[in-house]
Amino acid sequence: MRLSPAPLVEIGSSIAKRLAKDGFSMVVNYSGKPAPAEAVIADIKAAGGQGIAVQADVANAEDVERLFKESLDVFGRPDVVVHCAGIMPLFSDCQRRRGYLR
């Protein structure tokens, strides 16, 4: 689970908390400040779940390898990978098709 700038932080934290409630151990990834990821893990643990926060830039292959290695070392094989980080286009598809973006 990767936490990104709001509102994706809210979406990611909600998904992480729900999956933890359903019995999944959570690995919450963050790229910048650790506080949001650590807060989600604290909430998960307070509710009886398991989880860790791991810093990694998912655009960097070495970071992704380390993220999975740390996850595997703590919890074993992954059952589910949820990726909810992304970019928001500033132009609609309609504007793009009309040639406003080149």
C-alpha cells in the first residue's frame, strides 16, 4: 500500500485499514514524510492488526526491490499488492484529442 499526497492518502489509508481489519498484514509504503504511513500503521496495530511502514520511491527499481525484500523478511509472500499512487492529468481526454496537448 503506497500513501501519496491527499486525497490519495485518505484512499490508501482506508484501503489499508480495511484490509488489515479483514486479516491482512499491511506494508504501507511512503516516499516522503513517514508520519502519514506511521499513523496508518499505528491505527492498524491499535485495532489488533499487523503492519510496517517502509520508505521507497516506486519510480526507483532498487527502492522497489528493497520494499519487497523488507516486506518478505517480515511477513513472507505477498497475497495482495495494492497500488493507489498516481498522477492526475491536468487536461481531459477531450482536450488532449483536440490537440491542446502535444
